[in-house]
Amino acid sequence: MSDYDLVTVGGGLGGAALAKAMAERGARVLVVERERQFRDRVRGEVVNPWGVPELRALGLLNPLLETCGHPLPWLDTFLGSMQVGRRELQADTLHHTPFVAYYHPAMQEVLLQAAADAGAEVRRGARVVGVRPGPAPAATVEQDGRTTEVTARLLVGVDGRSSSARAWGRFEVAQDPDFLCITGLLLDDMPGPDDTATVGFNPALGEVSLLFPQGKGRARAYRVRQQAARRTEPGEPDGATVIAAIVAAGAPAELYESTRVAGPIATFSGADHWVPHPYRDGVVLIGDAAAASDPAWGQGMSLTLRDVRVLRDRLLATDDWDAACHAYATDHDAYYGRLRRVAGWLAEFFLRTGVEGDALRDRALPLIAADQTRLPDFVGSGPDLDADEAMRRRFFAED
């Protein structure tokens, strides 16, 4: 008899959501979260429209909307300085859903409380310092100077892009070459509409700007550019420099003219890295530990929620959790693979500079303007797109 059915290494979005989902179905769950108080860091803070049904399926949509969740039913798109689209997401996305944005530390508190209310044991200020995979997997937990070992039917690594659980579980990691990087910052006193997400593409510069309001004048802004361009810049830019670059790339200046930086600034590589088949020997990976998708396309939060819902459903369908986790891993390979494939198309289309990139856009953009179904609906459909060769050829005007 193990101490727990599940132990989650991490209590963020994925760990808390899975803990709630399984504890409310009667599982004995331990959440190990190293932070006693969540702090602001630059990271994803929006669930794409295709991820909102996952929130609903996990019973998390209403708790978030009642506390820190902020729906964004509109999406404005710019190409250079020209607005080329205003989309009512609830009218024309696959699931008729908006973006849902939130302040990350507030979201973590809400979800951890939901997990505790469902019956999970939550240890704050604790950390897993080792994992022993195998038929009876175990985790070594350190808290308040004491070290204990706990056993579980299943250990869940949900400790982010630099996952220690992944290393302890001896998983193989694959990674794309560096191409893009993303810089994020938190803004207050934003004057623009707080119901509209904004994305701006500047193919000539190989840059994208993103803006996601969180309500009450707060928003998270991001600048995406090529790694080669970043290497020419001295050090980490300050807030004024980042905002100036976003506006110079074509974002509406009026959205930024009176804002102030309200948090840290950080830059991350956009290169995908992932684990093929993220389960082995009693250890399963979800969220960024399993697959960190390029944050330039904002799929990470939604992908984590898909992982949680699929793993939950597989575990509840059978008492053979080894078979259930292998099935989850196979599912994960398929839907993450589709996300990565389409993200690669978008990067090549919008951010590849030079003669070949210009020729591709000159050929395809007039056709997309006449028929917008040629553009893959990555925001609305995510991994539910077919993402086959016929879709790529139609997008690139090769049909």
C-alpha cells in the first residue's frame, strides 16, 4: 500500500489542476510546492480559446472567472502598423470561447485552494529533492529541515521547463534549434480596451508583439524576435526600450503611451523542447516538463490543461495506471506534435526575413485576404487542427 495514489512535483497550474481533478474522484493526492508565497515572474498568463473548454471540463473555469480570470472576447490583429483584423472570438472559434487571462500568482492560489478543498494534501514551502522511479515509485521531500520519503502509485512531474523530475526519471529530451526569443513585462495604467487581445506581426523585422489585458488597467506585453537580433543587443533591455521596440514594430502607440512597468522583465528562448512519450517507470510528465512549446504562440497554458484533462480521463477509465499513462503519453505525442507542426509553419511564414520569406508572403497573403480559412486557426483550434500536408500547402499557397 503506497502512501498516496499521486504525488505531484509542483503545485502550479498543472499540479494543482490535476490534484483537484483526482482528489475529487477519491484519489489520495499530495501536492509538493516549493513556494510559500507565489511571486510575479514573466510567464504565460492567458488560456487560448481552445483551452477554455479544458478549464470547463476540469471544473476550473467558474472559480477563475469568479476571482482572477479575465475574459478577452476580441482579438485585434496588425500587420506592421495596419490593422488587418478584428475578431469576435465567441462568434467564430471552434468552441465559441474567448481568451481567458489572469495574473499568474493569483491563479496559482485559486487552484491550489481548489485542490485542497477537493481533499488533496498540499505542502507549501516543501520541495522534492529526489525521485526513485520503478514499480513502487517514491519521492524524497524536504521541508523545514526534515527529509522524508513518500511512495505513490504514480509520481507526476509538473515542475516546468527545467524539470528536475524529468531528469530524475531519466527521460530523453529533444529540442529544436534556436530561432525565436520572447521578452515579457507586466504593465499597469494601460489606457486601451480591457476586453481585447492584440497581436502585431512585422515580417520585415521578424518581430511579433502581443498584449493581453488582465483588467483594471493591467496587462502583460510580450516582444518576440529572432535570436540573432537579440545577440546584437547589449544585456537585458529596460521597460522603456522594450515598449519602444514594440511600438516601432507597428503596435498601436496609444496602447502604451501612458503605461508603467509593474514587474520584472525577462527574455526566454522560444525553441521547443519535449519528451517523446512522457511516461516511464511510474513517473509521468505534464505541462512544460513534458513539452515546452514556443511561447511566441501562447499555447503553453492550454497545452498544460489538455495534458491534465487527458491524463485524468485515462486514469479514471481503468485500474491499470501503467497502461493508462502509456495511453496518455501516446495521446500527448499526437496533439503536441500537431501544435509544434503548425507553430513551425507560422514562424516560417510571419517571421522568416529575407527574399524567400518575402516571396512566400507576397504569394500567400493576397489569397488569405480573400479567404481567411487559408490561415490555420491556431488560436481558436490549437491541436484540434488537422495539421496535415494539405493544410500546409493551402496556407503557403502551394495548392
